[in-house]
Amino acid sequence: MSLLTSLARLRALEEGIAQPVATVRHCHLSARPMVFVPLKLSGEAAAPLAAMLGTERERPRLLVVTQPRNRDLRFAWAAELAGVLLPYIEGFLADTETVERRNADPYERAMDAPQLIVPNQGGVAFTRLLGRSTRFRRPDGPYPVPESVPVLGRWLTYFGERAAYPGSALMLAATEELGRHWASGQSGLEDANLAALLAWITTGPSEEAEDPLVWPPAGPATDPGFDAEVLAPAIESGKPERVAEALRTQLEPTWRLMWQAIDLLAGLPEGASAAQRWEQDRGSFSGMATHLAEGAPPQARRDGAVAAAARLARMERAQAAYDVQRAYDDPLVMAEYRLTGEAFAGEVVETDPDNTEGEGRSRKLRPLVVIKTDDPVRLPPGATLGTPQRRAQGAELVSAGEGLVTVKITKGMGRGRTAAPGAVPEVGERVCYTSLTDDFQGSPQLPEAEATPWTHGGPPQDYVPDDEDAQEEWS
């Protein structure tokens, strides 16, 4: 937890209401998200009880497993879920655009993409497990399932994996996104309670928000008291309508909270970089759709050594880029880096727009800017800098001391012998410079999978799906 977030939590505790830690929304929010609230049977890893889902707040769909320990009923429920989710997902594949790429063939990218929103990280984990328990199933052979079930499993696996990708908005956890924009006066563990977190943001903490009789847990696990006193007798009665009504009472309050969370996030202006990250999401979604259309096998249980290293490198690059983009989009996030000395803000007090370096044909325009700041500057001379005010511009720290910082602009001024209008900050302008830069980072040099060293298991065998893939004790 950063210092600024810690201070915001203390202030929230003192004032009795959550404090904003962001001025813009750092995720894309779809105009038609699929809200998905799952429940699972207590003591089981991936035995679904019910789900409430839909794209319209006034028309939720309730899907119920009347006997969750019955394998046939579970997969019939999965087929029902596929009947709702797959048309929603595939509906985004009709409209595409051609994307040109340097040194690569163009490809078709969906104009928009689906977005799943679950209550919390537990919902993300359950989605991933449900995907694993269904993607290896087959419509023939032992324990056959409807053809839509393994397709659903592959999509759920994809969304679950994408949820872990920094900056992705294809699958969001409501508590995670709310906590990224507001700091409550409770612990991070308590923030996983959607009702309690929303109470802190809207009206302040209340005992009612933590009462499972008023606001049942937002899943995927149910309240033990409900399991013993309501659910178990309903299942034992053998009456499907009684089970459905019992589970509806657990899901409807969370359904209302989910749309309240969406309204809160929609009330914030979208950050400038969110659209770029959504483009990447659309590209990833289109790639997955192509993968399915070409008849590729389902995702393997685990990556090989090279594939795992490549995935980790991609996620590290994405995390670094996401951190920079959030800071450039949001002054409150940038304030974190100003506190640590990695960024500084102040007023321009002097400029030399005609300063040059070198002689003759090698002479280059290098304007100087002097900034008065009260921030601590803990960067060495020569440090590479960027600025949110002029994102295409590059600079270098010349000197810092006694509240004055001299910066040399090195790129982003135009191609003429004089700087383009507006390229050099003017005296009196408020500016911010930081060592955080979103420079391109190349992929690490990894061996081909066939050259995996013996220390990492040697070359992996080609993955061929078989009947054993589906043999999970919990599935």
C-alpha cells in the first residue's frame, strides 16, 4: 500500500466516508457489460449452485442447479449458461476492422468486445475454475455434454486469464475496480465485501452493510447460516422452485449492488489511456475467436517453461506500461511518484527555447526549461524524463537544487530549426516531469520451445487432448 493510499484510508476512517484516490476511471466500461454473479456449493471447488446474469439491470436471468452434487444437472446448468453467454460473446464478432501492422500481415479486429463484470476476485477465480472443469469435456464418449459446454469452458478460461493481465478490462471484479478509485477506512480483506465497500463510498460504514441477512455475501461462497437453515432443507425437499427461490434471495441484493458499482464507475471520466488498452483487449479477443474458429485444441492445463516465461514477460511489460499510463492520466496517481521523488511539478520561471548543442551540421535544438518546485527531486542529472502535458515529448534532467530544476527538451519539438509552437512550456505554465516513461520494451530473448534446457524439463511434448484431461475429482 502506498503512502498516499494509507493517508487516504486514515482520512476515510476519521471522516467516516471513503476518499477518492483517482480523478479519472482507469478502466474501459462497456455500454453493454454482462454482469455475472455466480454462487457455488460450499466445500466444493467448482460445483455451481446458481448464477444471476444479464446485460439489463431490470431483466436478470437466474440459472439454478437444484442438486449441485448431480453431475448431469451441473453440466445441464453449464449448457444453460452457455446459452446466455455464448450469443453475447459471439455477437461482437460480426463487425470488424482491418488493422495494418509493420512487418506483419494485417488482421481483422472486432470493433467492440464483450465485458464480464463479477462482484469480486472470488468470482474471477470461480470463473477460471469453471472454465477448467468444462473446456476438456466432449459431446461424445463417456459423460457426454452438449457441444456448447466445452466452447463455454474455453471462453471462461480465456476471460479468467485475461482478468490477471494488467490493464485489461475484458473481465472486471467490481470490488477491485472500486478499490482502485476509492480508499475506505477498512482493511483490504474487508474491501472484498461489496456491500460494505459500497456503503463506505456512498453513505459511510454501517452495520447493516455487513449483515448477511440484509446483504448476503456477493459470492461465490454462500453464508454458512443460509446453507444450514435455508438451502439444505430446500434441496432435501426435492422441490426445484423452492431451491430457486432460496437462491434468488441470495443473488438479487448483489445484483442491485453490481449495477450501483457500475453507476459509480461510469460517473468518473474515462482516463486518456483506457481506450488504447481497450484496443489491445479487442485485438486479444479477436485472436481468441480466430483460435477457436481454426479448430485449435483447448488451453493446456499448464504452460511449458518457455511459454510460461514469455507470458510472465508480457505481463511484466503490461504492468509497467499500466503504471505509467495511470500516472500520466491522473494527477492523484502521479502524486504518489512526486512523494517518492520520481516526479516533480512546479511553475516554469525561465526558458531558453533557442538553446542548441553541437556544431555545424551536428548542431541540435535542445531548449532549456527552469522550473520552480517544492517537491523533492531524487533523480540524478542525465535522467530521462517525460511529461503528461506533452506525451510525445522527451526530456533530460540537467540539474536540481534549492527548489529550481533545469530540464533539457530532447525530442518532440518538431523538425525545424526552431521549436514548434507550444512545444516549449511558457513562463508561468504549470508542468510536471517524471522518470516514468512508457518507452517500448522489447521481448526477452527466449529459446524456442524445442530448445528448452533440461533444467526446465526439456522440450515439452506436443499437447494432445485426451479423456484424462476431463478427469478432475472436483468437476
